[in-house]
Amino acid sequence: MKETIKNRHGKKIICLIEKSNNQKNLVFIMHGLSGYKEQPHIQKIAEAFKENNYTVIRFDTTNSFGESDGKYEDATVTNYYEDLEDVINWAKNQPWYQEPFVLAGHSLGSMCILLYAEKFPEKIKALAPISSAINDNLKEKIRTDKNLKEWREKGIKESISYSGKVKRLKWAYMIDAANYDPLEKANLLVMPILLIVGEKDTSTPLEYQLRIKNKVKGKTELHIIKNAEHTFREKKELEELKSIFNNWIKSLNP
């Protein structure tokens, strides 16, 4: 079932609600930068939760490539994070809502769920930040990294997506991102945590996930999917992703 809600700025967010008839718990799943709710890896995560009797909420953030309002070039960490908060706040008034709930995400979505859990730890049963982005000293890199110079000078960066789409992202994204550090208060995270990363991920490498693991206080699992890059696409990778989630979910509900 799809629902259309409005975020705090009046922009349309499209949510996909898959309600369990025997609901054990609730999970919100968040895509990464330029992602959308039907991506194969997001779908596999959702399948694992559905098969374990979770009601599953997926949504397209604004300023991405899904069905929600906005343009990707205007994307910021702030707008992705605020959309997560707004979806959860909308869900509070639904009959299937329950706390504590689970949060799962990929890349920037993972960074956002970490930030949310640090702000509202009492609401969170467990966290699954997959291939998570972190701050990684962005303020210093903005001043010194030569690879960012052209983007900063042009004011916008163009790239080609895996599917062939032209992606344009304003430099404002980096300025905004530098204000968020999910490791700063990670010691507040005492709930069970699942970390997964691709062996060949160069965007959010194993090093980043180890830094998260070393900061959080909750029981943490870390899995490395062999030969996988930042986004899990191959059938074998996707099935392994789902299997890891399935085992972890069962451990939450023995």
C-alpha cells in the first residue's frame, strides 16, 4: 500500500507500507543518496523483515530519484534526515505503529538512521546501518582535498549512474554534510547493531564500518560480502545480504 504524506516543507513523500497480519515489530528502511525504495538491495532487506512478520515502511526521500518531490541536485544530508523524522512522526498516528522499532538503511540512509538513533535511543529496538557513510573529517577535506577543488569551483558535480542516468549534485551538499558526524555520539547506541559492507566498497569502505563498530556500545555484528562494491547488485550478493539480515532478525526475536 502506498501513502502520500507531506514533509515539514510541504513536499510530497511517497511511502510504501507492507503491513504484517501477524506483526511482531516495525521497521523503517531508508535508501542512500540518489536511491529509491525499490532498489534491489532495499527490496531484499524488506523481504527479510516481511518474512519475519515485521510491518515494513520504505519511502523515497525528497530530492532523489524516486517518486517523491524535489530534484536530486538539491539533495542534502539535512533534507534526507528530516524526511526520515517526518515519516516516523507520520507513522506515530497509524494503527500499526509500535515502539521500540528497528531502523535499517544503506549509505547516506545509514548515516541518517545512526543520527536518529543517537537523538532518540529509547525508540530504537535495533539498528542496521549498511555500507554506512560517516563524516570522515569533511570540514578539513573541503579545505585541503585537491579532488574536491573542481566540484567546489564549478558549484555542481556531474556523474553517470549505474543505470546510465546523469546525476548532478550541488556543492552545497558537501557544505551541509560537513555538519553531521554520526560517530560523535555513537557511544549512546546500546541496542543490537548489524553492519554489512562490500569487500570492494571504496565509497564507504570497511575502515568506516570498523570505526562505527569501535564507537557503539551495543552488541554488534560486522559482515563483509565478498567481491561486492558499495551497492549490492549481483544475485549472489543480494541473496547473501538477505540471508545475513534473516539470521540477525531471528536473533532479535528468539
